Amino acid sequence: MPSPFYPSDLIDAEWEIITPLLPPQKQQGRQRQVDFREVVNAIFYRADNGIKWRAMPSEFPVWQTVYSYYRKWVKQGLWERINALLVEQVRSQSGRDEQPSLGMIDAQSVKHGQRGQVEQGVDGYKKVKGRKRHVVVDVLGLMLGCYVSAANAADSKAAPAVLVPVLELYKRLEKVLGDQGYKGELDSCLQAAYKCVLEIASPRKKKGFHVDSLRWIVERTFAWLDNARVLCRDYEVLPENHDGMICVVMIRLMLRRLSNNRRTRTYKTA
């Protein structure tokens, strides 16, 4: 019986895009014994379905192998580099400059799992115990940078940890939009160091829901992240593993855009 083709699996066009961005086969020493494409498919499968590593379906390589690759690439910063390269490709495909000039920053608190975690706290405003993910996105909603902190970290205090790497990477960035949580000396520091303006949204005068111009884009990105079950709740012990999964989810989304993916219900051949 043929193995099922999971919705998260890479089609050929997507594999051709990501292959040059992955570590090449070593010329010397022990050669790779595992199907590299299936390792990547397994990581995407976990991101999409939110399973435990030990619950990896038998169609994929053993979970220890998949996790070892994922963890090694987290330490090497490979997911962040792939994300940055795909952002440039998607922006170019959309007829925009590869380097964005406008960004949006915001933070989202997420509950933690039952296991003990490093760097966790309680967001007193949202009443959430767990972690907070700080992201910077462009006008397409593509993630330019991410930083995971304890949920009790103030937005203005944690912002430099995500903004500084983004501004170092994207030299064309001239303005970043933020909410009232980023008020303070951060704006003057960014202007002095990077000539980037941090524009703070005006306080809301009316009660109820109101759409902020352009800032809704980052909220849509959070919605994309929530569609991945692995990010609905933070089960990772280490914050960098959660950060890596955020990059994996965005990478999967961009690969589909670049390949104009239109999936059909098919099956792998044995």
C-alpha cells in the first residue's frame, strides 16, 4: 500500500526552491544515509499538525534523526537565513524591492504546555502564562525577524532584541510602525543608530474594535502562525526551538507562494 501524501509535504517545485538553501552533502567522511527531503517533510509535518517528536509517522525517518537535524539547524541559525532569502524572493515575485522600507512590530503572548520551560512568565495585561513572541513584518506580512521571550517581558524592553538584527539585515528599512507598548526612548535610539523612525500609533479615542492603518498586517501574520498547530501553544522547553518553528511555518508559507502551489490529493509511490 503506498504511503499517503501529506498536505505539508513538499511538491517538486518547492523542493527545487529550498534545496540550494540547505547544507550540501559532505564530500568526505560518512555520507548521508537518510532521505533529506523526507527529513524536511517531517519537520513541516510536525509544524502543521503539532505532534510530539516521538509521534512522528512511520513514513518519515525516525524521530531522533528528524529532531537532531532540526535542533542542529536551530543552533546554526539556518532557519533564519532561509527565511530571509525567501522573503527576498517573494518580494521580488510580487514586484517589490527585495529590501523592505516599511515594517510593523508587535508581540503576541502564547500559553505554555505542562512541561517546565526556560524563560517563562505571566503577561499581566493578557492574563497569559507562558512566552511572548515579538515579530517584525513587511507590508506583505512576511516575517523579517522574531524573538521569543518570557510573557512578562515589556514590549519596549524586548523590542531591541528583534529590531537590531532586522535593521542590520535590511538596510533599506526607514520606518517601523508600533503600538503604545513601544513608547519611550526606543525611537530616538533607532534614529540615532540606524536612521529608522519608530512611529507609534495614536491612542484610541473610541471604544470597540478599530482597524489601524497598515498595523493590521502584523495581526494577519499572527493569524497565519496560529493556523500551525505547533504554535497554538508553546510546548518547547527552549525558546530558540519555538523561534525556529515560527521560521519553519513562515518558510512553508513562502514556498507555497513561490511555487504557486495547487495541490491535488495524490499518494507517494512505494
